[in-house]
Amino acid sequence: MAEVTLLDAINMALHYEMAHDQSVIVLGEDVGDNGGVFRATVGLKEKYGCKRVIDSPLAEALIGGVTVGMATQGLRPVAEFQFQGFVFPAIEHLVCHAARMRNRTRGRLTCPAVFRAPFGGGIHAPEHHSESVEALFAHIPGISVVIPSSPQRAYGLLLAAIRSNDPIMFFEPKRIYRTVKSTVIDNGEALPLNTCFTLRKGRDLTLVTWGACVVESLQAAQALSELGIEAEVIDLATIKPIDMASIIKSLEKTGRLLVVHEACKTCGVGAEIIARISEQAMCLLKAPPRRVTGTDTIMPYYKNEDYFMIQEDDIVDAAKLLVEGWK
């Protein structure tokens, strides 16, 4: 089988679900005629028509509101925001309506909607196109947050998100849209939400990460292995709710925790994971947990972008300090 990119896998999942479920609607800016800003929706309008693939005005608040309305009336809309930094005009609809619909109506209405958006840096784009603010959305009760890091997980998790009966923010790390490739079987098989994926086994430390940082984390794990340090690499995948059971199970073996994320350090998801470990499994730790994160600054313009982005050496150095500094 030919290998496909993460972007191809997103497109495959959308095609599959639209072919098998007439209630699935795709909407957003340029998703129809142009196939999306990154071409994730190529071929959908030609195959399923303009009533199911809707080119919206350049109005994110409208996209959010219309999506919520569709979802409460028996449809399963998949809304695309061109970048994560463009979601903010729709925040009122996400926070005040999508997230609260089930609770507000005591289950009479649900909001089975997926809000897709590319996110993260590394492509030399301005700051609104390069942010990583998944923690902001994870803080909203009633909304789940999912971030794939490979073609297989992009395909399976998007299918699961579309089939969910509650709203999901589905953030796609655009830095690896076309650089990470693997085979994907287009059989409509969804992957479980709310579950971590262990990508590499190890005995010396547990390395938890997600999104594009999975690439550097696996590279760092290989470099550490050559130094005699075996890191267990876990892709969090579902940012909310967090699968703490899988992380704790790994820590029972390794006793050391390193969290890696591109987002800013303060109040990031890494802080939440470490806080829960301190509450639930402090006795397992052989050393204080550590984080490798972005800095608490706005994403810089492209000439300084590399100073913000996490490098393989940053992860290796933190892991060595965690293992060798606390023997």
C-alpha cells in the first residue's frame, strides 16, 4: 500500500464518513471550490455537492453559530477554521452554546460537531497562524480536544470525533501535514478517543507529548537509547479528557516523567499532567517531573521562530538531567 500524509488521511476520513453518513456536512472558508487552505477537503464538493460542502463567508463567528445550529437539529457538521488563531471570533458559540448544550437541555439536545483547525508553528507564518493554545480550549467544560500526530491517528481519531455526540476541537499540527507519512487502511475503523498511544517502550523515563512534537520526541528517544537511556514515548492524542491511567501505568515502570509540548509553559497541558501525577501517583516518582515547552511569548516571526520551537537536543538534555541528575 502507498504511504499517505497526515493531510491525506484527514481527507480520506472526511470522504469515508460523508459517503457512509448523509448527516455529515462540511463547512468553512474555501472548503469547497478551493479544497481548503491546506487542501484537506479536496474533492468533497465535487462528490457530495454544495449542499453538503458549504463555502462560508469569511466570518468565523458565523461558522461557529451555524455549526451549533446544525448539530442540534440532527446533522453532524465538521467546521474548518483556517487556523487555530482564527477560532476566537467563534468563542461565544463554542463556550456558551456548543459546550453547554447537553447540560442546558438536560440531554434533550446534544451538539455532535467537530471544529477542525490547523495549529502550531514551524512553517514561517505570522503569529495568528502559528499558535498552540490547546490548553485554552481544554479548560472549557463540555468540549473535548483531540490532536493527531500521524496519518493513522488522524484518520481514526477524526472518524471517532465525527461519530461522537458531543463537540470536539480537532487540532491538526500543520508542520507535519506533509512530512509524516505512513500507510492507512481506508476501512472506516475509528480509534478510541480519550486514550494515549504508546509509540515506544522504555524503562528509564516516561516522555509524554502530542502533535508535531512527537517527531522530535521520537528522535530524542533514539538518541537517548544510544546513550543507554530508554525513554517510553506516549502520544497523549486526546488532550481532554486526559488518559491518566496509561501515564501512571508507564510511571510504575519508569519512575520519571518528562512532558514535551510546543505551547507556552505557563498553564499549559503539561502543568495539568504534572499536577495530577503529584495528586495521584507522587509515590511512583524517583525524581521531580520536568517540562520542555515553548516560551511564554507570542510566536515570533520566522527569523526568530527556531528560538521558540523545541529541538531534539532540548529534549535530550532534559531527559539526561532527569535520569542522571537524580540517580
